[in-house]
Amino acid sequence: MSALPLTPRALYEEVAELLRQRIFRRELEPGSWIDELKIAEEFGISRTPLREALKVLAAEGLVTMKLRRGAYVTEVSERDLADVYHLLALLESDAVAVVAARASDAQIAELKALHAELEAAAQPGQVDREHFFAVNERFHMRVLAIADNRWRDQMVADLRKVMKLNRHNSLLKAGRIEESLAEHRAVMAAIEARDPQAAMAQMQAHFSHGLEAAGG
């Protein structure tokens, strides 16, 4: 088997990113054992950088290390999922309140443009699910960037990685994209009205409904 080409960045970081994307694409399913020998051979590397990469993923919550059994892709329980959504609701509702209070007109225009992309991706009869997923995440990340708290950003980034492990992604539920879009409209309206309390409440409702959909 020919080795996959790796970029000049730190080898273990590159390996961690390759494995992270495989986990997110479900090529490595939650609960599955990670075959270190097979992956090291495929990447054309020794097991040392691979094990360093697995430590990174374990710190992010994507991999679980089991004594004398090796590394497994983390399985997310209902309790895990509820805890993750609870924390995301707190952190992102706080961020959107900051945005509603302090964002510049130009920054609000950026969010409006992203929301318009969401609307376009969810046109009845021609829903572009993958594009909706991507723009949805960009919208949330842009809200965080405008709110500008790097510690909150770091926590949200780690929590969102764990959220992606869920087998029942909330946006996969029938009708959830339309519901999510309506919730985004309400968040966007509160931001444009520069109403921090309303923006916070709408974002919390967005995550509450998302958790209900993700649990199915």
C-alpha cells in the first residue's frame, strides 16, 4: 500500500487532523477500535507520531484510550450529548448577546450574508444539506469571532467536535433544517434589533430544540 503524502507541519498534528476528519466522516465509527498498525502502515509512519496524534484526539474527547486494549472512537451517551448541548447553549447564547450589544454594522452585515446563504441552501425542494451544514457552522463560528473571547472560542471548538460524534445529528431529522432555519431567523432578528436578551433567549431555544432533534 502506498503511503499518503503528509505536509511539512508537525507530523503528529497532521496525523491527528487526518484521523479527526475520518471520525467526522464516520469512516471510523463511534465505538470502533483504531488499528494502529494498519493506520501507521497506510500513512507510512512509525507508531510514535500516531500515538501522539491519538493523545491529541483523546484530549479533545474524540478518542477514548482503554487500558491494554488501545484506542477507540468515543461513543457519545445521551448524558454526554445533553451536557455538551447545555454548555454550548450557555457559551453561544452569551456570545450572541455580546454581538447584539456591540457588533458593528459591517459585522452584522456579514452575519446577514451568512444567513442569506443558509436560506438559499434550504430552498424547498432543493435543500443542499451539506452546504447548509457548512454554512450553519460558519454562522456560529462568526458569531463567536465577533464576540471575541478566545477562551470561549476554544471551549466551543472542543465541544463542537464531540457534538459531531453523535450518530443522530440534529440536522438529519426530518424537518429539522426548516426548524433550524426559522430559529436562525429569530436569532438574526434579535441581533439586528440590537436586543441582547432576546438574542440570548433565541440562541438558547435553538440549542434546546437541537438537542431534542439530536436525541432521536
